[in-house]
Amino acid sequence: MSVRTPDPDPDWSSEQPPQRSVNPGWLSDIELAEARGRLPLLYVEAIPVRVDGLGQVTEVGALLRANAVGEITRTIVSGRVMYGETLRDALFRHLEKDLGPMAFPQLPASPVPFTVAEYFPLPGVSAFTDDRQHAVSLAYVVPVTGTCEPRQDALEITWMTPAEASSDAIVSEMEGGRGTLVRQALASVGALR
């Protein structure tokens, strides 16, 4: 016996169902703009860290990027969760996309994030802003053990001590309030002193 949704069966006039997209989780640019204007989107974010033998955070990675207006800013690993994709798969995909295939991230055993960040297009609603959309982000601290070679639009990754990463100077360079997220991440693992 199978359990189904109450949606009606499609009315296929031929024996073959209609062709589906190769990757139905992706939206076209137009569909994405429409979705961003109508509902919050789900994201995962990762603060890459290096840990010692006892699991204590020794370094925090911050990506250097040029934003849409050409300013150089710092950020963390971040990206959308696709339809039908598990949180673990989305997290791994974005870590590999931003840090390279040899980063060897150690994903958490539990998909429970250290916090949930809510980004709004209007400043002042929360500590986090994204002028494109309303987004809900599940945030994780993820140890990486390999060599990080940023890809996509990241220029480089800078490794800092937890004190440096949480300093006012670095926090102010992070876009959208992500410096606050880095401080929350470090506090969640006991790395802020």
C-alpha cells in the first residue's frame, strides 16, 4: 500500500508521461525572480573551520568576494537548497562549490544547525539583510581537513584565529550581517573568549 498526496493524478492523454527537466530543482532566472518576490527561500550556510586533535576551533575561514557593485567583501559558504535535495546534500554541494573538491568537509552527524538566520530585504527587521529577497538560512560550523581552493566567484579564503574572525574589523567587512553569524558560530562551539 502506498501513501499519496491528495493531489489528483495527472491527465496524460498518451501512454508516456510528459518530459521532466533534467534537474527540476533549478529555477530559471525569471522563475527565481518571481519566487524571491513571493516567498522566503531556504538556504544553508557554513562557517568553515580547522580544529585541533581535541576538536577545538583553531582557525576560521572567510571567503573574499567581489559583490554585485564591485566592492570586495568577506563572506561565508552559502547557497540555496534545491527542491528534493537533503540539507546534508545541499551543504556538501555548496562547500565543494565554494572551497573546492579537496576541502574534505566533515559534515555534522546531525542536520540540526547552530542557528537559523532570517534575511530580509529591508534593514532593521533582523541583524541579517539581503536586498534580493527574504531568505531563511540554516547555519552550520563545518570542520574542513583538506586543501581549500575557492572556486566560482570567491577570490580566496583567508584563515584567521577565532579572535581575528570575530574582531570588529573583520565583522564589518562581512556582507549582510554575516559577521554576526560568525560570532554566533564561534560562541556555539565555545571558541569566543
